[in-house]
Amino acid sequence: MVKPIIAPSILASDFAHLGCNCHKMYDSGADWLHIDVMDGHFVPNISLGPPIITSLRKEIPREEGKPTFFDCHMMVSEPEKWVPEIAKAGGDQYTFHYESTKDPVALVKLIKDHGLKAACAIKPGTDVGVLYPLAESLDMALVMTVEPGFGGQKFMKDMMPKVEDLRSKYPQLNIQVDGGLGEATIDDAANAGANVIVAGTSCFTAPDPSKLISLLRSKVED
Ligand code: DX5
Ligand code: ZN
């Protein structure tokens, strides 16, 4: 069985206190930090890029036995271009969008050649079948549950058949859902078979993030 992985999205953090807030999420039981990189072109928003990831990696150095994993969600038009920089900055996983590249197979190889884990995301309008030829070479598939670009949107439950389909075909694959996840929507995602849960607004507005993270984890474990 795949294990539950809870990944707070730092897009929902107050960026003036980013370092502290990242520590707080790991201290509250987060497994990964989900880092949304947006270029204002693939999506209609700009967020953060390699210099901030470099600073965060200095603040949160890799340490045996401690969660320090940086899950980089690349919402950019030229995903090939940023692989070396994300590797250098201290990313651990590079999730590109299927819609953003002409050659996903070559891109997966490029990502792995740079020592990063490789993941592929699909937007809500993209058929899940595009992932089949890639799945065996991926460390994770990301099924978007909102249109990428902004935090705080409503979870699209109608994406769950994609997750069910992937889970039935690939029992060992990490399947991530991203957008609108929290207490009210975790059951749908967990029942469909998602095991990697991105939660931005819900984690960063929770009065007690550790409680929420435990709850999300327990639903995936069930
Ligand atoms: C949206 C981003 C998400 C976003 C999730 O484009 O990919 O990671 O931060 O935020 P919430 O959990 O607030 O929907
Ligand atoms: Zn994301």
C-alpha cells in the first residue's frame, strides 16, 4: 500500500513570515512542503521561483530522519528550462504539467538526470489517459482538483474518477490531489485513492495545523 503524505502548500503562507511558517508546518507533522512555482504565462499568476527555494533550503537543510522534502509544482510554460535551477536550489521533486511540454518522456529523463524525482500533473480539462504511457516512469501523478493558478478555490469532486482510474491501474503510484483539500473534501479524495494530499488554505488558516494534518492523514490511512 502507498503511504499517506500530507503536503501543505506554501502559497497560502504569509510570505513575510515564510521561513517560520514552513518550520511550523513540519513541526505540525507535514511530510512535504508543496511549493507552487508560477510564471504568469502558463497560469495567470506569478508566485515564487528558484531564489526563494534556495533560501528555504538554507533555512531547512536536508537532515536524515527529518521531513525536509520540497515538492515543486511547476506551473510554467517552459518546464525543461527550469530543471537545473530547481535541482540547484534544493528541490526534491519536479512536477511538470503535461500540457506544458511537447516531449514528456524526454522531460522525465532530464528531471531524473538532475537527481530529482519526476512527477506529471494534469489540469482539470486533460484526459487521464495521457498519463498511461508515462506512469511506470513517474514517481508521482498529480490530478489537479482546481484550475491551476490560485489558492483558495473550490474542490472539483468530478475529478475523482481520474484518481480512481489511476489507482486501479497503478496500486503503488503516488497519486496527488491539489486544490480545495481540507476537512470537508478529504473523504472524497481518500476514497478515490489519492495518497498525497496538498492543502494550502486549510493548513495555513487552521487554528491547530497539527490537528488538521493528523485528520487528513487518518482519512488516507483508513
Ligand atoms: C493552485 C496550486 C495549489 C494551491 C492549493 O494552482 O497548485 O497548490 O496552492 O491551495 P488550496 O489548498 O488553498 O486550494
Ligand atoms: Zn500546487
